[in-house]
Amino acid sequence: MAFAVKSSLDVMFWFQDRALNDREYLQPTKLHRLLYLAQAYFTVAYPGRKLMPAVFVTDAFGPIEPTLFHAFAYGRPPSLEPNPVSDSVAQFLDGIWRRFGAYTADQISARVKEHPPVAEAMAKGPGEEIPFAAMIKFTTGEAAARKGLPGAEQVVRPRMLRKQGGQAVTVSAWTPKALTPKKDEG
């Protein structure tokens, strides 16, 4: 499965920088829940792709990405610089931030702990891996809607631009049509 970014560090830095731009302190707990949600929603929005090479495990409060949790336990090291993310990834992350960024760390943790993949892993104990397939199955299924989880189309809004006359238009990346082979006449 292809990754949209080289490292989960890039996504973490994007969220931290976005929070700073909004004059908000991003608590590590909230950051890890945003990373978890971004990973689940990305594969729903872009089938066959993962946002980042990351694994999520449980701690006492919900899902964490253990490598990032360990590496940044005492804050952001000053010597690390993020790789730039593509426009489409930035747009996607912006949708995650707009939808979930207003929640407090406690609110987002409470909501994410209700997700069956997280709840099942937490029931097994700390350090239990949350299966990626279960994350995707829940995020795309009816159970997510019953729990009040927004669909991918609500999180990943289409990019809107304006025509010269001011009318709003939806834009997306161009994808060429598949060629159909011509029948040999002979």
C-alpha cells in the first residue's frame, strides 16, 4: 500500500504547526487522536493508500503512535524539520483539523475510545495494536454513522475555487480515462 507522506513525523509537524497558527497548544493526547483519525479517514477518502507509515497501539487513554510518543515525550526536538506535504495531503489534513481540531483533548479521546477497534484493543490492555483493517472497516461502516462519526465526504470537502465571474466551482485532480483497446479488423 502506497503512503502519501514519507513519515508520520510530517503529519505530526503539520498538526503542530497548524495549531500554532491558530494560537492553540496541541496537547500530545489530542495530537495522537488526530493522527489516528487522519490515518483512518485517509484510506477511506483515497482507497488503496495510507496517509503515513504508522501503527497505532493503546495506552490508558486511547490510541497512540508509539514511536512518535516515545521520541517526543519531552517536546519537539529543535533539530528536526518536516518534509513538505503535497497540496492534496495538506487539504486533507486541513479537513481533519476543521472537523476535529475544536475538540479538547478529553473530548476527542472520549469519542475515539468509543470506536470499536480502539475499545477492543483497549480491553486487551495497554500496548495492544489497533488493526488497520478494523480502523478502516469501522470508519466506512454503518457503525460509525450510528456513533455520530462523520463520513469521509464530510471531513474531506472538495476544493472550491471561483470562476472569473465569481461562481463557485468544485475542483479535483485530473485523472485520465482508461484506454480501451481497439478491435483488430482483419
